[in-house]
Amino acid sequence: MFSFQLLQTDGRARLGRLCTSHGEIHTPVFMPVGTQATVKGVPPRDLVDVGASILLSNTYHLYLRPGDDLIARRGGLHHFMGWNAAILTDSGGFQVFSLSEMRAVDEDGVTFKSHLDGSMHRITPEKSIHIQHNLGADIIMCFDECPPPGDREYNEIALRRTHAWAARCRDAHARAGDAANRQALFGIVQGGAFADLREQSAQFITSLDFPGYAIGGLAVGETKDVTFRVIDQMDSLLPTHKPRYLMGVGEPTDLLRAVARGVDMFDCVLPTRLARHAAAFTRDGRINLRSKSYAEDEAPIDSDCDCYTCRHFTRAYIRHLLHVGEMLGLYLMSVHNLRFLLRLMEAARTAIAERRYTAFASAWLARYEHSPNAAI
């Protein structure tokens, strides 16, 4: 049901193809985030139109509402949300550990209070896998602990748990029989900002022979230098014949630099979150469409963009919608921002196929980062 083929490399940039029971995914790929079984404000029809081939949904949130058992009774997450292409679900680990004062960790799992009503819950590696089996995603993730990247003592403790939990997730998944055949379980490499811990984690997690590997514990407040140092290290430690997933990264500049370092898959809430704050991606950096300077601007958000928004509406009109609080404005902004990132990945794949990725990325970054809007 699941396979990955590395089709070509250009330097360390990789062109690949993931095959799932819900279709093919060409990599490098950006996955829009549908936290609660929806990409905020954007229906599946339009996600297809912007070029999405795989979405990410959140185990923690769906476990709390409406409940993974209910989703299983409704035919699984694909049927429930009306999405016929691939889905990846995270393990719920990041959300649980971000609760901070509302959870307690032990060697067996995590006990936590719901952020919704304060009710008590417990997730173990086995429980996380069970929830994800109920959701029925094509790719599911091991339950891991995501510590602060700069805390050496915490990372050493958390790494032992992450490794033990990964083995338990693998065993629980294998016991599921048919579900295990339908779903690919990815392992997650942790270790914070510490090269020796990252190496130790990569060696252990890859020894469990998962069909894919994620680089976890980044994009959580560390500097860019740390982020890319870890990604550089992972390129030499992760198997070349399996997909590599950088969790929680969606800034265009970060995507291109990570692709250059051998990453295949990305996810982030950034495009729709920015849209809700009136910020739009353009080839010349971000712009804020609440600005009065766009009140009579007849140009599209980005003249280079082929999305529905840019083909039909002006900056002036979208600014008006945002100014008066019309939900159409947020929808049009979300469509544009999603298409911008997905189109960027399309261009990256073409450049790798034509063995010109370095030149492509350098030119793209030079324009984006040196424009008047780059600091916005």
C-alpha cells in the first residue's frame, strides 16, 4: 500500500514519489494542515485546485473532538472530511507536551488535562497508535517527547523515552494486522540542538526500520543556524531510499533551504494563519493587505501567481473585505497563500528534474529576501 521511490538527485536536493492507497505524492511536497479535519476555511474542492496531494490532521484535537471512535464509525477520516487524497496524522505528542503545566510524563505515557474542559486523559504509545488507526490516515507518526531544544539534561531523558516509545509504537502497529498494511508508520528523530544526541537518535530510530523518518524538535524557537545544522547532519544519517519529513516548517525560505539539504516533506499552519492576519506571500516578500496603501491597488496579490484569488480579484477588493470583516477575504487570502507554497514546491521539483536546483533556489531567495517587503 505504501512505497517511496527516489527518482533523481541534484546535489542533495531529492525528487521522489510516494505511493499510498489514496494516490501518489510527488516530493518535495508541502502538506497543508487540517488540524481539526479541515484546512481552516478552505473546502477540499479548492485544496485540489491549489495542488494539494496530502493533508496533515491532528491526533490530539480529533481525539478530544469529535473523538476517534466516532470518526471510525463514520468510515474514517477521509470519508468524514470528504478528502479523497492522502492524509498524514501526527501522533499528538507535540500538542500534549505543549500543555506544559497541564500534563505529567512518566515512562509509560502522558497524563494531561484537556485544554477544552479540564477533563483528564492519558495517551501512551499504544493509545496514540490506536487513535491513528481509528482515524485511518495513510501515514501515521510515532508518539514521541518534544523537549526544549537547548536543555541538554531534559533532552537526554526525553530521548530515552522517545526511543522506547518508538519501539512500542512499532509493535502496537504490527499487531494491528490489516491497519498496519494500510498505514505507514514513520519514526521521529529527536535530540534537540545536540549533535551527539541527534546521531544517537538517528541510529536507534533507523534501526527499527520504519518506512519513513521525521526530523522532530525543530521550529520550536531555536535559531535558524541550529535548525539547518541539524538538517545538514540528518542528511548523512537518514537512509537515502526512504522519505524524510521536517515537521512544522512552512516559511518559503526555509522550505527551499531544507530541500537543498535533502528534505522531502513539510507541514505548517503558516499559510492559513498568516491569511487570518491579513498577510500574503508574494515573490517580493510578504505584504499586509490591511495597509491603506492597497486601498486603490488594482493589481492581484501577486502578478506571478495562478491561483483563483489572483486570477479574479484585486488587492483593493481583498483589503475592503478584510477591513469590513467579510469572511470571503480570509478565504481568498488562504487560497492564495496555500497555492503560493504548493506552487513553490512544484517549481522546486521541476528544477531538481532539470538539474538546476541550486541556481533556481539562489535566484528565488535573492529576489524574495532582498525586496522591500522582506522584513515584514
